[in-house]
Amino acid sequence: MKKFFFDCGTRDSVASIGIAFLRIATGLMMLLGHGMGKIQSFAEKKDKFPVPDFFPLKFMSPPVSMLAAIGAEAGCAALLVLGLATRPAAFILAFTMTVAAFGIHSSGPFFSASGDGAKEPALMFLIPAVAILLAGAGKYSADASILKEGRRRSRW
């Protein structure tokens, strides 16, 4: 279970710098641009927050839907910045962005230039979340310090 949650993927230094930049930039943009705004406006928006119209998510109430979005956009984004439980956090964030793009904004235009409620912003967060999910957190993360790579035995 520890390997599932904390496997950092590559330990190559150059690749890890790129992954760390992607992870931290994506996490901070999501946290500061979306998560904090939802936390601050929870009291005003909780009863009007949209609920996805597909099973099983359609059974959530608007406040629960907003709490789930806050959990992903603030909680998982913070985990990405730290590089802690990175792959599960990236999966939850990718799932949330998929629901946002194809559930909440399903009737909206694809690109932002076409109007409000577009799918593009959610998809622009989905792409790095999937890349981080596949690549892992890299060498420069909390995951790498938790799950140390074992010493390999030499064949000779």
C-alpha cells in the first residue's frame, strides 16, 4: 500500500526538475485560482453549486458537491505542491476536471473564446494532472523521501 501511495516514479534529476515544476505550477494555480475561491465563497454558493447529472454523482446535494470540488481543488492541489501522495491526488484532480468539463460544462462551448462555461479551463488542468499521474512526483518530492529506493544487489 505504501508503494501505491508514495511511489515517486523516476529518480532521474533532469526529468524530476521538469516534473517538480509541472507539479508545483499546476498545484498552485489550482489551489490559488480555484480552491481558495471556493473556500472563501462557500457560504454564498453552497446551495446553488451545480451537481453532475450522472450516476452516482447526481445523488449529491449542492453543498456536498461543492465540498467534493473543494477537496480536489484545494486539498489535492496542496498535495501536488508538496509531492505527497501525488499519484492518488493527481487521479482525484483529473477525475474532478473530467466531471467539470463533461458533466458540469457539458452544454458549454469547447473553447473559452466562445463564451462562459467553456470546457477548456477544466481540460487545461486535466492534461497536467494525467501527466503527473503517469509520471509520478519525481525525485524532488515528499513521496521520494517517504519511499526510499532499495539498494539493488549486484549480479556479480
